[in-house]
Amino acid sequence: MIEWLSQQNHILQALLGTLFTWFVTALGASLVFGFKTINRRVLDVMLGFAAGVMIAASFWSLLAPAIEMASEGPLPNWLPAVAGFLLRDEILYFHKSMEDPARPLAALIGGAKVSSKLGALVNLLKNVDKMIIGGAMANTFLKAKGYDVGQSLVDDKLIKTAENMMAEARKRGVKFYLPVDVVVADRLDRRAQTKITPVQEVPPEWIIADIGPATVTLFGEALQNAQTIIWNGPMGAFELDPFSRGTMAMVHKVADLYALTIVGGGDTDVALHKAGEFQKFSYVSTGGGAFIEFLEGKKLPGVKALEDWAKRHPNA
């Protein structure tokens, strides 16, 4: 499929000429009547043309329900299947990072909760050489190691899961990195009282809000020899200036590395732009939640339709 995707620009250029009326009709009918109340075959056709235009325009997540319905129906048997430029790049870069990566392969994962990225973390452990955890989700792993994280956000129901993941990393020989120092605050507010402390000394009534400078150095050193880096999620509450320094520092460090760097997630994308380093990254995904599903190893409906078409038409 990878070779097929690289050679199908001529098909895409033809499909981009599809009338925008198809999209307006399909979307309007879907919003008014609902996806399941319109004649399925008619909706399949309309959504097929609409999806062809919108995927090329990068609205992947907007039309995900439409693509799923169309993929489950007879549409892929009727019309040529084609990936838009951005979707094509998503697939090609994920192939480079997950199926045939230059190693060492490192994953830098942040964000709020372990539960929101549990599937991705489990799947990544099977592929990566280094796993680096920051952001609020690191709190769950720190607590699993016996540290007091004060009033910080923790997925208490996943403490045992975090322990098992760290054990699995050791079993697989995956280097597993957690913060060694953190920025703590008496509250999540721009005017909060803050200080930097080792993870062993988080005050009982305070909140971990960012990684500290020693952790930035540690994470940066861990990434120095990486040939492929996948990054999803900020290292702290970076939308508040007092807690943005860890994320900004990591953006600069990763931007300066000689590696294939693939970034996903809206917050991480914002951080790259805020730091002025966007152009230095190899690829920034626009897939939103689809990026996490890719990391989880899930087969997305639209991608499955493309794979099926490629198998049936290897010379298309």
C-alpha cells in the first residue's frame, strides 16, 4: 500500500475536480435527517464524493463518521479510492515511524491522563526503544513508584497498570524515563506561588504543573541518539506562562536534533508554533484523535478502505 500511495497523485488530482455541491448536499442532509435515516446507498455515493474533497482539504476528523459509514457500505466497490495529500502523508510517516523506523525509536508522551492514551502507551511499548513520560500523566507513574505527588492529577485506578507497564518496559529492554524534578504550585493559576523541587519532595498540598530543568536536561540527553521521535502531548500546563517552560524547552531540544520527528495532538502543535520551531519538525499530524488511534495500532475505517482498494487494484 505504501508504494501505491506514493504513485497515486494523478488519481487525486482528478478527484479534486469533484463538484463542491456533493459535499454541501451530503453534509446538509446528514445534519438535518441524521446519517442513519437517509437511503444508505444514496448517502454512500454523496459522502464518497464529499469525503474525497474533504480528506484532500485535511478535514479528516470532521468527516470520520461519514468515512466510516461509507467504508462499511458498497461505496469502495463503486468508486476509485484515493488519499488526500495530508492523509497520504499521515500514512507514509506512520509507516516510517512504527513499521519501519530508523532506530533508536523514542516516544515522548505528555498530556493529562494515562487513561486517554493507555492503548497508545501499551502499543508503543512493543515498538519503541525509549519511552519518555511527562505532563500530568507522569504523576500516575511517579505515584506507582511510591512518590507522594501532593494534590496533583492522578489516575488512581491505573496505578497498578502503570506498575505493569514499567515492568513490561524492563522486560523488553525499553528505557523508561520519568521526571526527576518538577515545577510545583499552590494552585493552577498565572499568579500562583511556584517552586522547583525533586520528585521526592513534592509538598503535600501542592500540584505538579510542569517538568523541571533537570528533567529537561535528562529528556534531552535521552533523545540525543534517537533517529526517530514520536511526540504527543505537552510536558505541563503550558497554556499558563509559569508552567510553559518545560514544554517550550523540549520543543527547542527536539527541533535541533538530527532525527525524523513526528508530532501529533493539538496542544503540541500549538506549542511548536508558540516556540517558533514548527518548520524544523519533519511532520506534524493534523489527525487529532486519529493520531492516537494510529499509535494504538487501530485500523481506521478510511485507511482500511484505501488498503482494500489497493489490494484489488495494485496497478491503479
